[in-house]
Amino acid sequence: MSAVEDVTKQTGELVIEDVASELEMTASVAARVAHLKTLQEQQGVLEAQFEEERRQLELKYEKLYQPLYAERSLVVMGEKEVASAEDKEKDNTVGIPKFWLKALMNHPMVEQIITDRDIPALEFLKDVKSESLTETNGFRLEFHFAPNDFFTNEVLTKVYDVAEGPTGDAMLKNIVGTPIAWNEGKNLCEKKKKIKQKSKSGGQTRLVTKVEPCDSFFQFFSPVEMPTEEEEDESDEIMHQLDSDFQIGFTIHETIVPQAVLWFTGEAELADSDYEDEDDEDYDDEESDDDDDDDEDDAPRGKKGGKKAFPGLEKAGADSTEKPPECKNQ
């Protein structure tokens, strides 16, 4: 017997002894269990091959979908006409107005982050494109806008960089958004508040204007600073925010873009129903300063009974065979 065979035999005997001791089995049963573990390892290798082949198949068909999406875009924007001449005489509407706005708002998860103040800007959204990144397991979203009074960007992008972690699981490495070039006084991600300020000498007070961030769909494009490993361990809030961000992006990529017309008409339903009715809650406004703005416009437009906290990241791909990654930085 060679030295390698001898070591292998000894190692195998140790494993069997450990299994037998831990699970209170006889040596013969432990040997059978150890053999089943080797079979399980072989199954894991085959499963990894399956996942890679499935990904290549998904990429193949994603390319085949693109001509359909391109034609959809032309119809939505009115650049391709499908109505009859008789219909055109009765109605001079161009394309399908507010197509993407309605598609986004009809999805209960995405609607949670859209405020009343966002709607006039989102009415200029003329197309949403999604592309899987071939070099990684990530994806890229593109939001195309018609010229508008809010910002000068024609396209707002969001890119999710996903890589394979040490254990083989997909892990979120980076998120990149687009800085928005807001026109003067049109920034939907901030609001001005008038507050009373007392002078240091006491006595007189004055009204000053304070600019602070506010809820908005367009916060989705804000730059994201990925946490360090220490911050991951120490802050559940940071990880929850990243999980929520990824889940929204993944839902747009996997669910809304492929089935946009069904979300527009309201026919689409989530395969996994995680949106149960919950009791309405009353929130007291604890602001002590004078505020001329109506905060109701800043509140997300959550449907009655819709959850305000996003489900866990594992639910993001409920309508897809693709497994979303864990939201961890390497």
C-alpha cells in the first residue's frame, strides 16, 4: 500500500469514526453515510455545471428577446403605428402615454418608492432597458427619458456587479448609479423647509431655509458606497438598505421589463404573494418647526395594505429561475 493510499485510508477511517461518534451510529452505518457524502459532492459538481449551462441559455434567449423589446419601444413612443386609419381619425394620441409610469406603479414593490412628486417626471420615461452582464452575474438597467424640465440626462443607469464568492455563492460586489443633472429648483431628491432659528444672543427668531434629502424614486440612482466587511458585521441597517436596493433592481430586470405590457394593464400578478394586508398605522408629525411644504407629496405611494418593508433578498427572484445573490461585499 502506498503512502497516499495509507493516508487516504486513515483519513477515511477517521471521518467514519467521527460520523459514528457524532451521530451515534455503528461503524458500518457511518461508512455508508460517508459514501453518501461523496455522492452528494459529485451531485454538487453536476449542479454547478447545470447552473452555468442555464446561465448561458438565459443569455442566449435574452438576445433573442431584444428585437421584440425594440419594437415594443417604437410602439410605446409612437414611432411605429399599428392602429387602423379609421382609429387614427378618431384619436390623435401618439404612442401609449405614461406606459412605463403605469407599469412601474402597478408593481406593488416598486410603487412603494414612487412619491406623488415623482409622477410628473416619470411621465417623461419613454423606455426601460435591461441587460445581463456576460462577464459577471450582474445586470444593467437603463431608464430613457424624453426632454423634460427636471433634469438634462437622457438616460439614467443602474449597474449591479455580482461575482462568485469564496463558497461559490453569488455575492453583490458593487452598485453604480447615475448622478442626475437636476435643473435649478427641480431636484426631487431634496426639499426646502423653513424653520425657526433663534439668535445666539437670545430674543429674536428668524425663518431660515434648510435643504434636506427626501423620499423619491430618483434616490434609486444615488451613488452607493459599499460597506467594508467590518461595517457589514456591525450594521444591519446598511445591509437591509442594500438588500432592498438590489431587490428593486432585480425585480425591474427580471419581472417588469420582460412583462411590461402586463404590468401596464394590471394583468400581471406576483408568483409569490408576499404582500398581505396589514393594519393601517397613524404617524404623528413630530416636526416642531414651521414647514410650508406638504409632506404628503414626499411619502411613498404604498398601496393600502402593502408592506412598507421590503421582503428578504431571497424573494427578489420569485418570478425567475435565477437565484439572486446574497448582498455581501467581498
